[in-house]
Amino acid sequence: MKIRLGYVAISKALNITSSSTITYTNYVNKKYTTDKLLEITSSNLDSLKEIMIYNARNNYHFYRLTSKLVPLATHNKVNFDYIKPLKDKYKEIAKIIKEGHLRVDAHPDQYAVLNSIDKKIVKNTIEILEYHYKILNALDINTPIIILHVGSMAGGKKASITRFINNFNKLPDYIKKCIAVENDDKVYNIKDVLELCNKLNLPMVLDYHHFICNNDGEKLEEYLPKILNTWKNINPKIHFSSPKSRLKKEFRSHHEYISSDDFIKFTELLKPYNKDIDIMLEAKAKDDALSRLVRELKYKTNCEFIDESTFLL
């Protein structure tokens, strides 16, 4: 089985950002027009292009886009076309993605709460999902994936999951096809999310760190095959991170790097399923954490590395 490692949004090796933004207050007070927003977006796309070139040349095949590529894209008082005026830039990046055989996906931030009891938040969540879909579509991603948490627990788990299902069913089909759901670190554990994904025929993203933080004593090895089988036409995706410290108040936070010992123990659980898997490393050191983990795996294991981020298990 082949394991590909990925990182999130920022490359520590490059002194650039694809997340430059502007506040709505500054946008209004300085009397900017949408030309300013397009200027910032264009700069972000230039940076994203460089990141993709860097990823392709270093054989980093798995990458998560920033949610801040387009400033104020989902603000309810701002409306502008951030695709057509910059279509050539998207096409350039799409070409790099295709030629580099890169997997690129998206994970909206905490403001995306599809099962909120507040209709305004649900409306904004749908706009956030539309935004991510437009970006992935402009980048010509064949099988776009947008990852969500179940979200709110207002009214209890059962009612909250019902709201998620009801609101999910109101989404356009092209967005429904993109959604994957991830277990979280406080409320919705792997059992909850797996049941939800099976009901909606959605892929489930296992977050190992969240599982450690939030479980009811479930044995992961009993759930792994069921989770992996929710993925049909694309490699299963797993999130892996290490706690900032063993202190209770910091355990849920992400460490700069990945504990290679914990990672090795986890990969031992994956071996019986002989299925190619992509693992997103949610570490604050980003690509530095990825390369450090690879060096430690080469030292501590006999895994056969195909390239800088891919190995056979």
C-alpha cells in the first residue's frame, strides 16, 4: 500500500503567502473598489502558483488550499467575480497541478456550520461552500473534496445531526458531491460521523488526533475498514497531528511537528487493509514537519520511500 503525506496551506521554505487579505472596515474606510480585492487575489494566486511549483518539484503530492485565497469573498456586503477576470492565472496553476499529479483539497474554517440553528450562519455556510467549490472548479480539480465538521450541538446530538442532514439535502448536487465529513475533538466522534456519512453516502475523514481527544472507548481498528470504505473514487484521506503537550489544556492544540513514534504505531493499524491512503499532516511547521517526519521514518523503519513524501507500507 502507498502512503502519501501532505501539508496545509503555507510552505515554511518559501517566504510568500497565498492568504493576504483586507478587513471589511479598511475596504470601506479607504473607499476601495473591487479592483483592490482582485489585485490582492491576483497576488495570492501568484504565490499559490509558486507553492505548487515548489510542491511539484519536491514531490509533495498532497496539499490543502488556504481558505483565504480571495479576500472578502463570502462577506455578505461584498459581491464580485473573482474567477473570470483571473481565469488565466487559475489555468496556469491547474496545469501545474495536473502535470505534477498533485491532490489539492479544501477545508473551510470554523465559520462554516451547516447545522447551525441560526439561518444567517447556514446561509453564510452555503456561500462558503460555493466559494470553495468555485476555486476548486477553476483549478480544474477532477474530484474536488471540501471537508466539513458536523458543527453545532444546539439542542443535542440527535437534533443537530438531523439539522445537518436536512440542510445538506438542500445543497446543490454539485456541492453535495464534494463534501466529506470529519470527526471532531469535542462532540462528534468517529461513531457519530461514520453513521452520518453512511446515511448520506459521504466519505469520512478520520482525524486521528481528534479520535484520541474524543472517543467513547471505540477501538479504532474496528472502525478503520468501515471508514476507509466510505471512499469510492479517490484515495481515503486521513488527518494526523500530534498534541502540543500532554497537559490537558494544550492536548487538543497541534504541535509544531509530528511524533514519529505515534505515527508509526498508527500506520501499523493501516497495514491490514492494503489500501493507498493520503495523510494530511496538520502540524504548525507545515512542510518542515513533513520533511522531518520523513527523515525520522527512514531512520526508524524499513519503509520503502518512492520519493520525498511517498512510501510503501
